[in-house]
Amino acid sequence: MLGIEIVTWIIVGLVLGGAAHYISTRKPAWGEVLIVGAIGALVGGLIFRSGGTPGTFSGVALVTAGVGAIVFLVIDGLFHGKRPPQQHPQT
């Protein structure tokens, strides 16, 4: 059952990562948000399972994976931030 959960968490992370690409004002690279979202969802899902939750597939596990993805995407946005446009010297 864990295999199905992991695949589902990754899908949740990919979907939220794709949504983050459209929502973000800094327009991060697709690969960046998809990977960060998937990793966050995996971490959130695994933390939820390690908390002694029974091994059944549930909506709560999906929400937890989603929260993990969002937390990782926010942290990624804070580290990269909105960079000011580069100014080219005038010649």
C-alpha cells in the first residue's frame, strides 16, 4: 500500500508545483517547482505516516502531502526571492 501512497504524494506535489509556477510572481523554472513540490509532498506524507497513522490510504494523508509541498515551495521562494532586474551599463 505504501507504493500507491508514494506515487499519489508525488502526483500531488507535481500538481501543486505546477500551480505554484502560475501563482508565483518570480516565475521559477518548471523543473524547480515540480521537483520541490514533489519532494515536499513526499516529506509531508512520510512525516504523516511516521506519526503512527494506520497504513490506510486517506484524504488526510493527501492533505498532509499537500501541506508539505506548499511549505517546501514557500521555503524555496524565500531562498530565491524576487530578484531585481539586471541593469545593463549604458555605453
